[in-house]
Amino acid sequence: MQFVKKMLVSLIVFVAAALVLMSFATVRRVGTGLLASAGIASVVVGFAAQRSLSNLLAGFQIAFTQPIRLDDVLVVEGEWGRVEEITFTYVVLRIWDERRLVLPLTYFIEKPFQNWTRSSSQLLGTVFLYVDHSLPVAAVRAELERILAASPRWDGRVAGLQVTDVKERTVELRALMSAADSSTAFDLRCEVREQLVAFVQQHYPESLPKTRAVVGPEEQFQGPTGRGAAAAGLD
């Protein structure tokens, strides 16, 4: 924006000087040449300012529609972070590891992104477990309810355990829980995941994922070599 302002000021001074020169007959031709040059310069400035003006218009659009606000939690370009600063030309996103992602305002008008706190900061979190078919689901569901009831991170809205898939070797369990905001939801998911795995290891170790193999009777080989031949005394 500073560049555009300087260019506009220079253009105004240039045009004013040309108009002053045109008022004198002796240097009118010089003034006409300056005005022609000013017209060309205005075209150049227009192209140079196109990006800045689009950012400025995007800033007005964001100010009226408010798709993002300060402290909103966004997922942009695969990065999770909070909106730290909004200017007339760019947005600063504070990433979870304290990095800063700077994006032009037009990005939030032209491209899709996730806003986790658009209407409310409350979020649902999920934890997936993959266990053997022999695991009693009711016991895991009761343990999940106990874990959530004892956790200060749970907001008391949603708690549940469902069998979401059955495969050849494992059963997929999905634990669903709610928290007040995204940071708390992440910590709650980690807590529930750790305690559910420990519960299965301690109480149902035989229900951890395993690979089954069925071994049939030993095959007898025919011919002059091999175990079959040795048993017949042909070796």
C-alpha cells in the first residue's frame, strides 16, 4: 500500500506540473508531452496496483461478511492455527508450534479453508481403536464413560462408543467426545486414547489385534525324495 500511495502522489504532482506548463504558450508543447507521459504512467500504476487494490477490496469484504475474526481457529494449507492479526492486505496465522503463516486477504475470498470457531468454539473429537473381534464392546464403552466423567477437559455434552467397521482381522471402534474448544479437544482425545489402550492391555490382552493362522495336516510328498520317501525307506 505504501508503494501505491507514493506512486499516486508522484502522478498527481506530475499532472499538476503539466497543467501549469500548459498555461504558458512558450512551454505548452512540453506540458502536452508531460500529460501524455502521465497517461502512460497511470496505466503502469494501474497494473502495479491491481494486486494491492484486490487485497484492499477483499479487506472490505471480510470486514462486512466476517468469515474470519481475531482468535478464530483455522485450518489453512494443512496447518492448524489461530488468527493473530488482520491487516488491510494480509492475515497472520499463529501455528500450534509458534510459527507464523502470513496469507494475503484474497486467499480467504478465493480459496476454501476450515474455520473451527465460526459460530461456536465447541468441538467434537474422535478416537479410533482397532481390536480383536473377541473384545467385549460394552466393557470398553463403560470405561470410556468413566474416563470422560473423571476428566476436567470433557464438557459433558457428548460421549459415546460405536462399532464403525468390521474387517477380517480387527473391529474398528470409534469413541466420540466433546470439548469446549479445539485445544482442549485435542488434549482430551490424547487422554482418552492413552487410557483406552491401557485398559485393553491390562484387562483384555488377548483382544489386542492379532493374526490367525490355521495349520492343517502335514502334506505327504510323493516321489523318490522328501519325507514321504524317507518314511518308506526309499532314501
